[in-house]
Amino acid sequence: MDAYWTIIDGVYNTSLTLFFFILMFLMFFIGRKGLRAKNRYGGVSSIICGVCFLIFGFYNSLFRFFPYPYNGFMIWWISFNLLLNILFSMTIKRTKTKMETKSLGDITSSENSKKSSILQRYILRMTKEDPYQEDITIKMEVIRKSFHLTGFLILIAYYGLFLIPPLAQIVNDSVIVFINQVKPSYNFLWGAISDYPYSIGDFNAVIGLTMFALMASLVFAIISDIIRIMWGPEYSIFNFLTKSMLRNKERNAAGPQIYIITGFIFSYMLYMAGIIHISAFFAGILIACLSDAAAALIGRNFGKHKIKLRNNEVKSIEGFAAGVIVAYVIGFFLVGPIYAIIGAVIFFITDYLPAFTADNILNPIFIPIGIQLFIALLGLPVGIF
């Protein structure tokens, strides 16, 4: 790589580091805002996210998350999402201004008519009543928990599915084919193709592009969530696309999707640094995704024996049992029967004991670390195969 592209590489990498530090300050500000608004759960959880972003920034400055040009691709993705969210917010602002010129009766009567646009109906739903609810319907709970299935997408991105190779490898091979087809344009924007870091079928690409997918998901979710907190829920493009119902825990605080993706990235960073086993990572994130979903859905539908947690939240014994059983089954297949017990126990502890911290961020961090600790202590084979 010649001197010019080395400088460009440094600019992109420094920009990514600064992005994490900016997120850190924003999460600390949001966390403080949540604490002042008596939302200790959301405030503390947001601050923990800020600490993670601080660590991400230092890690990127010292070791790098991505080689060039993927650090540049990520900066372009961040810029695209910033622009998209700003344009969406401006559109919402203009639509609100037009709606305010009409009488409330006219707007309400046309809410379900063809004259009422999708944006108008969305704005009414977000502003006419308080969008933050203490309890949400089972249907919305199912929709919210369906996002936890993204853990499977990470698994497929890394391992593939039956005869299908890892999605990250397919993406890398496709990128190589594409940049060779547009060689002059690529050379102008990114430098020599010979400096592209991966080759066809390179497993290092699987490792790097899996992290790229995780980071890209975080960028898409967190920019929209910061706008929701700072300006109002109607300005969030994530809320608009998912039609999600917000809970009181998300008032003046980050949403659960931010917590869980941040936890994923933190644990995967430890894997990239050679600190934890890849099976411990996947056991942790799948337990965090599926066990939490199982506990919530079983508890909501079949929970009869209620218990009050330290944070005054009410859950059920049936929900806890479902979560722990699913955690053990996942751990059994990924890390083996002994380490599966560790994963299930940590899931129970992080789900039951913390008073003011989201289990969505604790589970994907502490379960892989806990399993790895016992792998180091016991030295038993990982997995059942």
C-alpha cells in the first residue's frame, strides 16, 4: 500500500475510533438523563453501553476491528445512516407541521382513510397517546422477541447452513468478483485491488465480515435510537419500520436492541482477540437470544406462579424454568454438558438478580466469559462431537 492510501486508511480508522468515543459520550449523557428521570434500569444499562463503546474505541485504535478498505466501508455506512435518519426526521417534521395546520378532529377522522398518509397515521400513533407502556400485548412481545432470532443469522454468517457455506464467505467472494469487474472505479476510490485484505475462500474474511455485520447492525439501530431519545419516538426510523411499541424502560434510555447487539460485539471482540472460544461465544449469544425469548413468551402465556424481582418486576417460575432449560439445551450442543450447566446458571443469575441492569447486555457478555473461565479451569473438551 503506497503512502497516499496508507494515510486514507489511517483517516478511516481514526474516524471509526472517534465514532465509538462519540457514542460513549452520548450513552453517558443518555444514561444520566435516564437516571434523572427515575429510570434507573435504562440509565444504568445505557451507561454500561457507554463503557463498552469506550472499550471498542480503544480496541480499534490499538488492534483494529477491520482492515482497509472495510474500515472505509464502515465509515460510508455510518454516513449513509446519518443521512437517511436526518432526511427521515426532516420529513416527519414537515408532516407534523402540515398536520398542525388542521384541526385535531379533521386529522382523527381521516386517520383510517386513504387521505391519511402512512406517515400521518404513524405520527398520530406516536404522539396522540404516550407510546411508552408499562405492559405490552403478547402479540407485540412476540414481535419484539423475534428480533432475538438474529443470533441464528450470526451463526449462519460464521458457520453456514448444511451445504451452504458461511454467508460471510459468500459475501467476500462476491465482493472480490465485483471489484474485479469495476476495477478502474475501485482503484480510484480504494486503491489497488492487490491491497484487498482477503482472498477467495479465505476464512479470515469470515471472521472479519461477521464482525462487520454486527457493527453495521449496531450503526443502523443506534443512530435511530439516539434520535428517538433526543427528539422524540416519532422521529425514529427504526420505530417506523418495526411498528414497535415502546416500554417505560426505554424512556430516556437506549432500547433492548442496542443492549443485545452491543453485548454481541463485546464478546465477539474477545473472540477476535483470542480470549474466548468461538463455541463459548455462540453459546452465549444463542442463550441470550433464545432463552430470554422462551422465558418471556412462556411466562406471559403459561406463567401462573409469580415472583417479584429486586427491581419490582414480576416474572413467573414457569418462565424462568423455560429459560434455564433452553439455555442448557443450547449449551449442551455447543459446548458440552458440563459447560452447559455454567451457561444455564449464569443465565438464571443475570435474569433474576440484577436490579437495575438489562439482562440483554449482561447475558451475551457474562455467559461466554463464564463458560470460557470454566474451560480454562477444567480443561474438558468443548462440545459433544
